[in-house]
Amino acid sequence: MQFIDLNSEEGTTKAGEFNRTYKPSDRLVSEIRDIIEQVRLGGDEALLRLVEQFDRTSYSQCELRVDQSEIDQASAELDPSLAEALWSAKQNVQEFARVSQRTDWLAKNAQGAEVGEVFHPFQRVGIYVPAGTAPLISSAIMTVSLASTIGVPEITVVSPVGPDKKMNRALLAALQVAGATEIFKVGGAQAIAALAFGTQTIAKVEKIFGPGNAYVTEAKRQVFGYVAVDLLPGPSEILILADNSAEPAWLAADLLAQAEHGPGSVVCLVSSDRSILEATRQELAQQMESLPRRKYLEEVVSNRAYCVLVNDLEQAIRFTNDFAPEHLSIVTPNPWDVAKQIRKAGAIFLGPYSPVVAGDFLAGPSHELPTGGAGKSFSGLTVDQFQRRTSVVNYSREALARSLPTLEKFSTTEQLEAHGRSARIRFKNDP
């Protein structure tokens, strides 16, 4: 775990690295462009060829889609305690979604015309659920549940499988609980391309959702415009802003929880108290020894784990806003006061008893959040992203008459005479 004194010569040099923006490598951009083009032009044939190349899985066209009997069997064999956990998480996610969803509204403007908005769910969405190193049943709940809550009729899920051609049964059950209407055994950039352009088996969607690795994230970026996309969520991140009131063992456990996601994850502890940083580093090394995903943890801790020493809280807040973390944990006596000064974070967890794991699995807000500095431009996934907004305008004759001078002034100034005439002609026969 790298120790960085932000006010040292080395820290000053490294500070720019933490003011992050999403910038894929030229090689990644080229590789993904090629994959997308293959699927766009070749459909299922290209898709199956890429699945065999990247996932080492070979199957026929008819095996792409998960059969309903397989889903039903997975649900029937689901451990009752896991079923209860899934339903509890879904309930919280849906209740949060219902409170935050947008609803139709109408009002009158200054000239007396009715203006407003109406909201409709997308007809068909595609959701990517990662399953490379672990069956992320929580991602199923945190994405698919939002689509079903808002009433999306067609919810297509794509998720990779291994050489055995079987999708994890707990994941299948979670997808059914969450409301998926069809599930396909394909992952990676090729899955995103299939959703964006459609193949003989996978119909084109209107919008793509879901987290993934760098390949999935870049694929979403490249298909934007052909379809809508939600945001650019990549490997997991956490930044903890702590003072000397924090418990180092708890801080280390929270850092390891996000490092556990493996390659690409970033974990960072920021404090003005050197002793907290040092104690947490020691705790982290000790706790890591007993965790089963030690291989992934060691890779992250060696390459993308940071202890950052700052002068004071003000500098810590500036650093945090530059970093724009996916998850921000504030462990200070006054976390609300600190949170009010944070402008760039995916989700904020307040105080010592709000571990990020609660947001990962249960709290209510979706855990799909922007990473890699994308939090400067994107917010986390919300239910309204599954809705299309349409504005409505309703003028009466009287309201249009009161608006006519303004409409004609714009028309004259912009030299668009037909614009002005389209309003004026309605009063041609007035005395």
C-alpha cells in the first residue's frame, strides 16, 4: 500500500494523478471498436466466435438464451435464507425507487399556456450483470429491480458463463426475483455490441445499463448514440476520509471489502493523522492473510491502494473532490458537515456505522456508480434513467395571442420568417 504525503515533493508530483478523468488507452479503443464492428456486421455468428475466443466457451445459437426451465429450477432450489435476503434487498431498492421516480406534471407559463412533462418507461432495455470472478447477485437486484419497478416491459440481461455453459444458479434466481424477462449467456464488449445493434437471437435495445470491466465500460462509451447508456461504471473504488476518531481495524476492513472485487479496483485512505494511516496499513496486511480472495487483494493492495497524508480537513476535501470516488466514506465526528462540501462522489457513507457493504447489498440506492473520475460528470444509477421524458405544450387562442409579439421578435431577429408566420397566420382574419 503506497504512502503519499500530499505536501512532499513526491506528493505534489502525484497529486495530478488523482485528479482523474476517464481516458481509455488507444489500444483498448481500437480493440473494442473491432469487436463491436464484428458483431454489428456478423450477428450471432460473430458473437459466438467472440464468446469462444474470450470466454473459452463454445455453444450453438440456440444455447445463447437461458431456458425458462433452468431459471425455474434455480429458483426452486434456492436456499431459503438467500431468498429472504434477495427479497429484502429488492424491497429496499424498489421503495427507494418509488420515492425518487419522476411523475407527470403540468403548469402554466407567463402567457397562460399549459406546459409540462410526461414520463414513460423504455420499452426494451439491456442490462449487463458481471460474473467473471464472482456471481454478483447484488448487481442483479440493484439494476434489474429498477427496470421492473418503473414498468419496463422487456428487460434483457446479459452475463458471461464459463466452459461448463451454466450460469450460476443463485444469479439466475436473483434475476428472476428482480424481474428479468430474458437472459443470455454472453459477456464482455461483444455482449454490449449485441444489445446495441441486435443479432438474430438478441433483439436491439433502447438503452444499456450495468457495471463491468474496462472492456465493457469502453464498449458502452463507443455505442453511445446508437443507443442510450446509463453511465460508465468500472472496477470498484473506495475513498475513506478519516480523522483520529476512526478505528483502524474498521477502516482496513472497509478498504479490503472493495479491493476484494479484484483487478482495476482502487482503495484510498485520506487523513491528516499519520498514526491512523500507519495503523490502518498494519491492520490491512493482517486482515488480508485470512481472506479467501487473497490473490485479488494482494494485486490491488500492491498496485492501487493508497494512504494519503494531508495537512488538514480542508485539503482532504479538495483531494476528495479531485478524486471523485465511486464510494466515499466519511469517518469524522461531524460527517454531515463534511458531506455538504463534497461535490463529486458517486455515493457518500456517513460515520463509522455506515460501511459501504450496506450500500452494496441492502440500503436502497443502486450500487451502480461512476468510477475512474467519471463522478465529475455522471451520477449513480437512478430509477428515472429507465424513463423517457417527453415535454408537452398546450396553447389556447388567448395564450398564443399574448405570446405573438415575442414569437415574432425571435422570428425577425433570427431571419426565420416562416416561424413567425406559423403563429401569426392563426390571427389572419382578426379585425
